Amino acid sequence: MSTTESAPATNFIRQIITKDLAENKHSQVITRFPPEPNGFLHIGHAKSICLNFGVAAENQGLCNLRFDDTNPQKESIEYVRAIEKDVHWLGFEWAELKHSSDYFELLYGFAVELIEKGLAYVDSLSAEQIREYRGTLTKPGKESPDRSRSIEENLDLFARMRAGEFADGQYLLRAKIDMGSANINMRDPAIYRIRRVHHQLTGDNWCIYPMYDYTHCISDALENVTHSLCTLEFADHRPLYDWVLDNISINCHPQQIEFARLELEYTIVSKRKLNQLVVDGHVNGWDDPRMPTIAGLRRAGFTPASIRDFCERIGVTKKDSSIEMAVLENCIREDLNDTAARAMAVLEPIKIVIENYPDDQVEQLEMANHPQNEAMGKRIVPFAKDIYIDQDDYADVPPPKYKRLIEGGEVRLRGAYVIKCHQVIKDTAGKVIELRCTYDENTLGKKPEGRKVKGVIHWVSATHALDAEVRLYDRLFKVANPSAEDDFCDALNPDSLQVITAAKVEASLAGAELGSRYQFERVGYFCLDTEDSTAEKLVFNRTVTLRDTWA
């Protein structure tokens, strides 16, 4: 656990598990994280990952990673590999890697058992008819004419469904429960459908696939899961979860427990809407640093520790609520403040010529990589006659309390000397293009005699600095709840990305590893991009600002 990570806080799920263990209800806690491999994981999934793996680890238990691969039309191996990578990156190791498709033969056998018990039947109603027969929240459903089929006929039809004798959608296998139930999920839900789709693992062995609600509970039971943790929208599905397990021959009945899903302000976590952002070109892929995907957060420079800390801080509750984006941003700020090496970068350069500095002299100044952590060592930063500072660090007409460079004024260069500006050179449009300064050679590591210099600014050597592209990422949406808009795309923040192509960074960053994180002093926290950065062209992504600029 990093210095910024919070200790696990108690919550109602931890209390349930503690009570179960105290009463010897279970000898070992077993949980699972069961994503469908039809997209990339996002920050909401991170909460579930941290919870499932976390409570298992806290109790010396096990947590499986299980892919719910029962809908092959929307699934792919690409998503499987991406999910495995994300779970590992977050710092977790699964006890076993499972797939719902591992259990296809067993699931089929349990469906046969339900038919033999008169608890499932093959239905020929169309999808439209099933919707019509289902009823509404205030009106009970009505029974399908096929509900009274004999067990023998149902067994025969179900076997022929498996054998591929019928067209897609011609028949469904439905549980026979209660069409008058107040819970629509209990009104004879579908448990198998015909769908001729190639499966990434089982190939073309199956042309019928089990439905999620049927598969999920049985998969949990087959893996001896003790606590099946899921989000609140599955609360109405729990009676079906229990009904299936109560009516088949299986010796494990996990306890389903629901918790509130993560709703984060200034973003969205709907897979459909995230996909629309990618397809319509509003972002540059699923790993765009503005995306709330784990891949996007990783590319932006977020650390696994910061995301685990965030998930712990927001807690686990039974009531949906919206979390401020500032909470997530503060988690990464605190982590990077402790762990990120310092460096200097000038985003909008102005050249300074230090007129009284020797032309051919280059000093190798030693600077700490972290002001509070000596263990992070030091780096060498070259200092020469020509340097760059940021445009914002010079003002012709300074605002009140301005402590940076002005004509006739002095300022200290970070880790170097005090300089004084004597001349300002401008182009024909009146833009400042160069400053002529002098330096006080007696101020390296020392205060100037007889005067106070309050301002400190960052700089880089013009001769030695490296060219860099800097991408200033910001929140993707300009409103806290974009989903509340008629068209969520209307809420996109037009300033969510500013690209600076002519930045200069200090020479010590040559050879930095892709993904390395830095605090660019006085600028923000940045990460060397893992996709576009090369030795010839460094590309840095802003992870987060030094302070909350949205407050």
C-alpha cells in the first residue's frame, strides 16, 4: 500500500462477511469479478475489482476472474486480453481464470433437469409476442400457449435446438415461474436462445447460448463463490438467482449482495455512449487519456495505487450517489506528489540571453529529483548563456502581487542563479521574443546580498533542452452530469485537449521510459505517452493540474 492509500474502511459488505466467518458459515471467502468481454473496463469496474479482490485478500480468501462469454456476437479476444491486463495493472492476481463457456455442457444439463422437473419449457413466441405477453409493472403478464407443452415434447425440442434443427429465434427455452409475479424478472424469463454465432473459445460447437441471469448464478455456485457481489440494478434479479439454484442439483448457494455503482461527475461510464465517443471521433480511441476507461486513465498517467485509493475513499454503500471528479483528481495528485520525480518543462518558450555569462561556459547543476525524498536521488541539469522561460513568467505590465520577471526586475531561476532583466526585444507585432538579462554569479545556492528576491521560476537551457509535444488534457465534459442532457455530446468540453507542439523539457529526460511520471515544476503532473512518444519526439500527457482549477 502506498503512502497515499487509505486503510480499508468498514462497510456493510465487510460486516456481512465478518459475521459469516464468525458464525463459521464459510471456511473460506471466495469472490469473483465477472466482466463480459464486450468492451474495455472503466472506473466503475475498478470499484468492483477492488471490492471483490479486496475483501477476498483481507480474509485470506480467493477471487476468480471469470469472463461471462455467453453473448459471442459482441465479444472478442481483444477485450479478454485488455481486461486481463487492466486487472493485473491494478495490482490484483486472480486465483483462477474462468469462462462461463467452461460450463456450457453443465449449464445444458441443468436446463434439462429443469425441463424434467416441469420448471422450463420451449416457447415459440416471437420476441414481439413475448414483450406483449410479459405485461407491465402494473399489469400482470399472460401465459404463453406453449407453457403447457409436455415434458417429453420440451426435452425433444430442446435437444433439437442444440442439434441445430431450428432457425435463430425460432424457439426459446424459458423458466416456468410466475407470469403474475410483481417482479417482471420472474415472469418466465428466457434461459436459452438459438444463435448461430462463432464463439471465440468454443468455436461452432454450440448454436444455443444460455442467458446471463441463468448462467451467472450457476457459474458462481460451480466455483463455490461465497459472496456474489454486484451492483444495485441486479437487486431485482436476486429472486431469479435464488430460484435457479434452489431448483437444480447443486451443492452451493452463494449469497448475492448488491452495492451502489459508481457514478462519477463530468464523465460517463455507459459502454454504449463511450463507444459512440470513439466511433464518432470525439476522442482518439478507448485509451484516450480523457476517457474513464482503465486504459485511458493508465495512459493519462494515473497510478494503480491512486485508483485503489479512490475506490477505498468513496466507500461501498447501498444507495446510488454521484462522486465529484475532484475526489479522483486529488487521489492522483497526492500519489504523484509523493512519488513523481521533478523536472522542468517550458511550454511556451521565451528566450533569455544572459549577457554577462561566459559564451562557452556550461555548468552542470545538481538538483534533487524530489524535495522531500532524498532516496529518489539527484539529476544533472545543464546551465548556459541562453535559456528558455515560460511566456507566463514575464509581464510588460504585471498584475498585482506578481512575483515573476519584469523589465528592471529580478527573479531566481529554480536551482540556479538570480537574474535581472535589462532589455525586452519584440517582433513587429509587439510580441516579446527575447529578454536580455544579467546574472548574479554569487547567488548559486545563496541569497543575494542586500536585497530580497521573492519570485522563483523554472527554466531550461536553450542549447541542451529537448523538443517535446505536450498535451494538456482536461475533463471531457463541461457539465457535472452529461447524461442528463438531451444529447450528451452537446456537453462535451471543447477545451478538453490543448496540444502544444513546441515545448522544451530539460535534458535529463532523454532516455526516459515510456509511461514515466513527472511533476513539471510549477506546471502540473505529466506522463510520457506510451503510444506516440519516441526518442526523436517526446510526447507528454498532462495527468492532472497542480491544483483543482475547477473548484
